[in-house]
Amino acid sequence: MVHRYRVDEKGAKKLYKKIGSVSCSLFGGEAVYFNSIGFRHLILKHGVQRSSREIKRRFALLPYVAEIVEKSGRLISRKEKITNRPIHRHGKRTYSPSRATFWTLRAGVDGRDVTVIVRQFQGGKKHFLSVYDKKNKKLPS
């Protein structure tokens, strides 16, 4: 099945890969990585594809993410919980329970509040998980 957002996906993926990682002043200069987990979460939620409208909206917010993480975002919340960490065993993707910390950063951009979620699994590196604006009031999971 071909999706209309595919055209936007190529540009979004190119921009996402270009970011790579950014130093975050809120984390004392520690790097936040933009890996495949974050990009996948823009398209899927719990393994189910988001609507094409939602995907396009999240892709449209990508140009603001690096700046929000790097310098202009304010820390809204910090939360710890047990979550499933994706791991690869014997060539197959499985999930293992792991303690994770989530940080919510927010900044005003072009007249709207843009929220960025950063996640860190216990003992791992901080990585971008999600971005959304005020139109989507549900927090990503």
C-alpha cells in the first residue's frame, strides 16, 4: 500500500539524519541523539501506523526540534517509568523491560507551543523520542 506521506518522508528522513545529535544545555551539554527509534516513532505508535495527517504534522515540526533541544526549550517535566526497550536477539527484534527517564521540553515557535520528548534507558544515551504541538493534547507514549 502506497501512502501519500511517502514524498514528505524522504525529505523528513534526510533532515532527521542531518541532525545526528545535538548538545543540550538543559542536560549540561550532554548529547541527545536522533536515532532510528525517534524517527520510527514519528510514523508509528506501539507498532501501529499513525494517520497520514498526524505524520505530516510531526514531519512539519522537525525543523524546530534541534533548536528546541539545543538551546531554546524549557524543561516542563521529568518522569521515570518501566517501559519496553527494543533489543535484537538472534536477528529478531524483541522487547525487554527497562527503567526509562522521559524529559518534556517545550518552546514557542511560530505562535504555537512545540513539545519535544527526550528519553534515556537506564545506562543508555539520551535520544529524541517525539515531537508534537498543542493541537495534539495527548502525550506520546
